[in-house]
Amino acid sequence: MSIKDLPFFCSWSGGKDACLALYRALRAGGKPGLLLTMLAETGTETRAHGLPREVIQKQALALGIPLVTRSATWGDYEQVFLSALTQFKQEGIQAGVFGDIDLQEHRAWVEKVCASAGLRSFLPLWQATRYELLREFIEAGFQATIISVREGVLDKSFLGKTLDWQVIAELQEQGIDPSGEQGEYHTVVTAGPIFSFPIRLALKQQIPRDGHWQQEVAVLE
């Protein structure tokens, strides 16, 4: 599917895969309408990675793309997500952009909810070589910080590190998928070619969270 000239929303986690998917969609000629971020039911942090809402808002400002958020539990996540997509369709959005690489169950869900809302789904990273995705991300000039690691899989000493070639080599030495597609780690993007300014983060405490170690962060003004 071509996204050229299609108004789209991007499913936005704040991490490297969502960011690279957005980057590819823009380079393919898609027209960015908005970012959609799902928040926890408190409305203060992202549902998936526990990023403060303020970080996502600062990213959207740097990207120059309006941000839409919805709050949900895991139980009503799909219902809330689909409701947002239905609204986007009414407002002229024609496609959704997602950063999935090769998890088939994720793709099936994405295609289902988009089709239910009458939208096309666009997965620009799908089945790309993971190492090449990292190369593209880094060589394009994006910068990302590791903010979550899976407990028992990756040591929490990786928290707060910048995702660069040295860190990627360290991940590979430990037998870790360098893309973290199985949830080995998560990142937050702070700069890159589609950002109008870099985002400065303060690293706060490290806390256990749902089987992961989480690096708490805050935006530095």
C-alpha cells in the first residue's frame, strides 16, 4: 500500500520504532494529521511504557504534529482505541501508521481496528531487517534513551543509556535482540531530523514496574 498524499495518524509510543515508522511515512509522501497516544487510566503516563504525558506532549511540539491522547485500562483498550479511530475517520484521516516489525498478532490487531474504522493500515517497518532499522535510525540522526528493561533479561544498568553503536554491541554480546522487538527494552526519542528542537530529559529514580525496571524521566525546560 502507498501512503503518498494520504492524511494519516501515527500510533505514537514515544519510542524509536514509532518514530522511525513516522519518518518513513513522511518520506513516502504521507500527510501527517495527528499522533495518537494511549495513556493509562490516570491520564498521566503512557499505557505501554509509563512515559510521563509531558514528554509525549513535548515530542509532539518538536514534531509539529497535533497530539491526541486517550486513557484506557488494558480491559477497554481496544474499545477506546477504536472509538478514537472512528472519530479520526470522520475528521478526514484515511490511514494509520504503526511501528510493528514482525509480530504477526500485532499486525492482525492493527489491521482489524483500522478496517473497523474504515481506515487503511500502514506498517512501514514490517519485516525489515532489525539491524538495518537501527542503522537507519542512528545514521539519520535520531537520538533515543533507554527508559525500560525487562527484568531478568536485561540489566537495569542499561537504563538511561543513549541507544548508540556501543550499546547495540553490548546488547548483542548478551544475546539480546538489538531492536528489542520482544520487549527487552523500550526507548524515548529525544532528537532527530524531523524534530525542530531536541528534548532535554532529567533522569530520576529507577523503579520496578510490571516485570520491568523503569527509568523515570522528566522534561527539562
